[in-house]
Amino acid sequence: HKDVQYALQTEQLGTGHAVRCAKDFLGDEGQTMILFGDTPLITAETLKRLREYHTENKNTVTVLSAMVEASHEINSGMYIFDTRELKEALEKIQPNNAQGEYYLPDTLTIIKDKGLKVDAFALSDPEDIMGVNDQEQLKSAAEIIRRRNQAK
């Protein structure tokens, strides 16, 4: 699509570094949604609900999470941020870990420490945030897509 712009992360220095590589695209206002390339089951409807929840609750960051069996909440690694606060926090994250990487979740601590609101939007079904990284997961994803298409 001609409207797509991309930034290349030439060195793999963590999720925070990946977003830093794209910071020139972000502008200085509005909201930035961060998604993964290996979660093909995420739907436009879920992203719309995430954005509405984020805006209605006046959050600075909202994490997309899901409830799994035994009432356990899992972080999808997908977020919606206030763009200005995201960019400021990206400048402050440090690679203080064994891998020497810049981790995106460290921005949440920085934002929280400023007294701003970090929240989670929990899906009742984790299907939307399922990653596809091997043949087994690919097979499961194909079955889910088939089922969704039949339901239309």
C-alpha cells in the first residue's frame, strides 16, 4: 500500500529500541498503537475497543491483555500510548539487563513514576492476541480464521 511507511531496525536491541527506530514517524501528539507482526488474529474490532477504553479512561498507556483459564491475566505486549509521553519515556529507557537491550515495558515504569495512568484492557478471550511462531500455532491460527470466516 502506498501510504505505508516503515523504519528498519538494523540491530536487534529489544522492543524499546524497535519503537525508537520508528520515532520519527510518530509526530508529537495523538496516540500511538504498538502491535506485533506475529499476531495475525488481532481484529480491527478489538483495536477499536482498546482505543475507546484508553480514551474513556484518560489513560496515558493501556496494555492489551487477556484472561486465560484460572483467571490469569496475560500481557499481549500490544499497547496504546499517548504519543508525547511515549517519546519522552523512550529517551529514558536504559539497557540495564543481561542482554543489553532496551525493553518497551520499561517505559511503563517511567510513565507511572510521573504519576500518569497506566492501565490494562483485558479481553475475555486470548484468541486475538495469540502469537504464531511455529507450525503448530500456524495450524491453530488457520483453524480460527476458517471458523471466523464461516461465522460471517
